[in-house]
Amino acid sequence: MVAQKFMTLLRACITMLTAYVVPCVIASAPPVPPAEPSIALLTKVVLDVTRTESGKDVWQHAQRGETLSSGDRIQTGHNSFAIIKFKDNSVVHVRQHSELTVTGETSGGAFSKSVHVNKGSVGFNVERQHSAEQFRFTSPSSAASIRGTRGKFIVHDGADTLIVIGGSVELQSLNSSKSISVQTGYTGISLSNGTILAHPSTPEEQLAAERASRPNDQDGRLEFDLRDRLGNTKKLVIDFTQ
């Protein structure tokens, strides 16, 4: 009889403890942060392309079809490149030896995005932006506001170069706040001392921009530097279609 009363009391205590402890455990569990919305897609990855998520320093091999969120970074190695397509179908071709960060946000239905190029070069084919939207390329010393055009943006030590082959781009020096409008067929240069200028693009600049900003996902050309046992180098160029 005593044992039966003891078991009944024990069950009651366990029930009370369960009712108290379980809600406390659930309440103290850290909330799971919502997934960052994607702003772009990696539609092509060739050879040495790595990526890291916003706020992290762990670089991993990038895969075709992966989505990018605001703050994610991309790097390309030698003879490597990647193609990034944004939600508005604007396309950025990341050339070899480049590093960039993509950012974007949607406010009131308007999608604004930016590509910060820390080093290297990108070709671009940007869709026409609505009045409340913007697409910007930035570097440590320059900013280029794109409304809908094609071209190439190159970041070097001491100078940034913008080649426009369609539309117009507002190029600004972040060191002097000076700006100019770079029109179709012109090349803008922003020097680290704040000087900013433009000149008619050379045929070589136009060709480089055309190759870097093809309006579809087909790059069309692979170039490799081959070295023999004697140290002599030759360039292997492969033209292809998909």
C-alpha cells in the first residue's frame, strides 16, 4: 500500500517537473535566423572559382547553380571565370584574378544591387533599370551608376577603367567626388588622386569589352597559358559554342 502511494506521488512529481522543464528548454533555445534571400545565381563556373558567405571567411569551391545572397563574395583564379545573373536578368562576367562582393535589397518592389570590385575586372550586361532601382559598380576609389548598358569595369592599383559599348554610365571618383558621363564608344578613367577623364575607346578596348560582356551566358572563348620544360610559354585559345 505504501509502495503504491509512493509510485503515485512520484508520477505526480515527474508530471510537474516535465510541465516546468520542457517549456523552459524550448524558451531558452536560440531562435533560428531566417535564411538570407537570394539576389543572384551563379550560372557558370570555370576552373578555380571560390565563394564565401556574408560575414564569413571560409572560402569554398563555387558550384554552378548556387544562389548568392547580399554580402556574399566571389574570387577567381588564373584562367578562371564565373557568370553571375541577378534577379532582374542583369549579367556580370567575373574575369580571372578578380574578387568582388554582391549586395542587393528590395524596397517597395524596387530591386537595387551593387557589385563591389576589390580587384580584377568584370564584363557587364545590365538590364534597363526602373526609376526607383539602381545598379552600381564600386571599387575602393570609384563608383559607376548603371541604368542599362554593356561594358567592362577594370580595377587596378592607381586607376579604374570603364569601357562603355552601349548606353551611358555615370562614373564618379570617391576621392574627389568629381563625376563624368561616359557614353557609348568611350572609356572613362578614374585615378586614385581624384582625377577623372574620358577618351574615345581604342579598337582594342572595344574588343576587350565586347568579349567580356557577351549578352548571353556563353563566354565563347577559353584562353590558357602553357609552359614547356624550357620555360617557353604559348597561349592556347579555344573558341566554343554551347
